[in-house]
Amino acid sequence: MKKIETQKKTVLYKQKSTVTKVAEPMALYKTVKAIPQLKEFTYTEFKKIADKTPFTQAEWAAMLHVSERTLQRYAKNNGHFAPINSERFQQLNHLFSRGKKLFGTVASFYNWIHANPPMLEGDLSFSSLTSFDGIQKVLTQIGRIEHGILA
């Protein structure tokens, strides 16, 4: 038995009419959410909010990942913080406002965080405020307390 070989005809695509720009399909692109630009964050703006909290300069330096000497230099010439430091400051400011809302004062929140409160995932401490993940854990615990889940 012989196999019958068939040749496939290769047909090139022929465009029947010219396509205008209007008739072309629109390309679908996913929209990317624009990252908001942080305005320059100066030491005077930092000082306005830092004076309302009981945190020391050493604690602020640890939370913002700068040295105490850098904070002193910013204070001397009203220097600008790096964008990563200003973003961290905004996260901490949000955390302090939530803590003030829950505990009544930022000083009460300060005492609570220094008391190493227990949490489902382990204990919280001041060192929790030095990382993004730690700040999120503190915010989670504040939300749990607001909803009556104390552990």
C-alpha cells in the first residue's frame, strides 16, 4: 500500500482592501496606576509632627533608618529627607493617628508599644516600628483591638 502524498498549498495572505486607521483594532493595554510623587519633606515638617509624640530622637532615627547625626544635620540646615525616609514617616504618621484614635493619646500608644503587647503572630515591640512589615503588624493588631479581638 502506497501512501498518497498530498501537497499543501501555501496561501499567502492577501489584503482585500486597504485598512484605515479608524478600522484598525485598538490595542488593549493594562493601565498602570501612577505612583504619587512625594513632595520634598523637610526637617521643619518632620519637627511639627515629631514634637507631638513622646518618641526620642534616637527612636525616630531608628524608625526612619537614619543616624541621629543625620537628624541633627537636617535640623541645622532644614535639610530634605530622602524619599524612602519621607514615605516611612508618612506610614508612621498614619500609624500614630490610628493609635491616637484607639488609645486617646499618642503617649498611651507609646506606652502600649513599649509594653511589648502580645499578638497572634508573636509579641510586638518598638522594633516593630522599624520595618514596613512590623508597621503592618501593629496596624493589624490595632484593627483587631478596634473589633474586639484582643489576642
